[in-house]
Amino acid sequence: MNPSKQQRNAKHYDEAAILRIIEPFLMLEGPLLVMLHALQREFGYISHEAEARLASVLNITRADVHGVVSFYHDFRRQPAGRHVLKLCRAEACQSMGGETNARSLLKALGLEWGGTTPDGRITVEAIYCLGLCATSPSAMLDGEPYGRLTLGELETLVAEIA
């Protein structure tokens, strides 16, 4: 499988870059989350190498670091597409057809949750509440919230970012 353009253009981790990014946070108490966010902002994802380096620098286990990375949905294991579509899967959105819309869209794009289209155009992620329950079903595209989305509107939204 060929890597997407986004993945080909992703910055690659190296020890010097990791240390340069996390160094300003070494004096903080409990800096792991801040460091992870800084690394993801710089590289677009959290690599296994970064997990290992953080564990070593912070004198904690790799399992501790991995547990934090895998617990929080905002951290990625690989670069995201140029656009990130987060579809709400909370109960209010499910009850208004959001889950059906999501399954249809994922099928049309040939993706699983968290997947990125082969061209690197879009990554579809699950989110478990956007706080837009009154306008269910809702989604967020590149940080912009959308509510009362029908399947047609969701498909149009995705088509517009092509």
C-alpha cells in the first residue's frame, strides 16, 4: 500500500527533535500531557520512539506513556489527513441518526474509524460528545462544528473539501 501524500510529507521523529520540543516542559510538575501535545503539534502523531524517549526522560514506564496516548482520543499513531472529520457517537447523536450516517459515510469512503483516505485528504474519527446535543447529529470538520447533519449534508461537507 502506498503511503498518502500527507504521510510522505510528515515530519519524522528523531531524538534531537524530541528533546528540543520537550525540553521547555522538563521543569513542570507532571509534564507528560503537555509534552505529548507539543510533539503531536509538531509531528502530527505520537511515535513509539517518542513514547520511549518520554518514558526515559520522565523516569516512568513505556506502559505509563502508552496508557496516556491510547486513553486520549486526540493522540494519533500516524499522521492525519489534510482534513479531520470528527463524528459524534454520543447517545443524543446516535438517537438522531448519527450512527447510521457515520456507517454510511465510512462505507462510502472505504474507511474504518480513525482511517485516512488513500489520497490523504480526510481522516474520520469518532468523538464522544461535542456538546451540541440540541443540534444532533453533529460533527466537527477541522475544528468547525456542524449540527443537524443529514447523510446528504454530511456527504456534501466531505465533497466540498476534495
